[in-house]
Amino acid sequence: MQVVLGPYPLCPACRKTNGGLIAVSHRQVHLRAHGKEACVDRGVAGLLANLWAVCDTRSCCENDSGRAYIVPTAETCDAAAQFLTTVGLRPEVLDGIIYFEVPGSPRLDDAESVRRARQRPTGMQATWYVNSVGMFELSKPADDADARDALE
């Protein structure tokens, strides 16, 4: 059974892995990043190129009634929401789907623009790690006192 949701086709590889889905509503680009790959909406490809470092996703959309969304796995939803916050988006989680307004800046189709937006004012980037139970957690930066102790 073929499922056609719009005029923009998935690549041949993704057609084989998407349960019959062959075309969708927004232009697609095949993205490979952080050991993951899939056809994604071109308008959020830069965001996903960075987001996949901290979460797994099952779906995304660059424009659903004026908002974009991503559908992370249940285990990585908190990490995804935190990531979107660090990029300057205001994520709203509803039933495991994370919605957000598409800003003018950063450009969500450009991975470098998203990476720059993710940087903190000090130039440091948020660092995520997998904790002992397999969940993504944001690493807390050392405060100045800890840094001084480490130098002594």
C-alpha cells in the first residue's frame, strides 16, 4: 500500500523504511547526522542536524498550521525540549509532540545558524550525556569556585 500525503517525494531509501509513505507535504532533504538518517522537511533540516545529537525523533514538520513540530521518542522528549529552549525557541509539549513557532533567526534550515544560536553568551555550548539509566541529561558547568579548586 502506498501513502501519498503531498507532492514531495521521499528518497528511494526512505520509501523502503517508512511503511508505504512515498510523498509528503513539504520539500524533503535526506539528512545524515549523529548516526541517524532520514528524509526530513527542508525547513527544519538544520535544526535536526543538531538536535539528533541529544535525542531521537520519529517525525517532524516545518509548518503545521503556523507552527513547526518534532516528535521525539518518549525517552528523549525532555532532552529535546531543553535543546529547543537553548536554541531560543519556546517549545510546548503536548502528548509527546513538541510544537514551536518558527523564528526568523536562527534559520532552522541551516545547521550552522542553529549551532551558533545554541552557544551560550560565554561561547560555551550545552553538553549532554547519557546517565546511568540511559536518559539524556544536561551537564552542569562547573562554577568559578570549582574551577579555582581544580587549578590549585
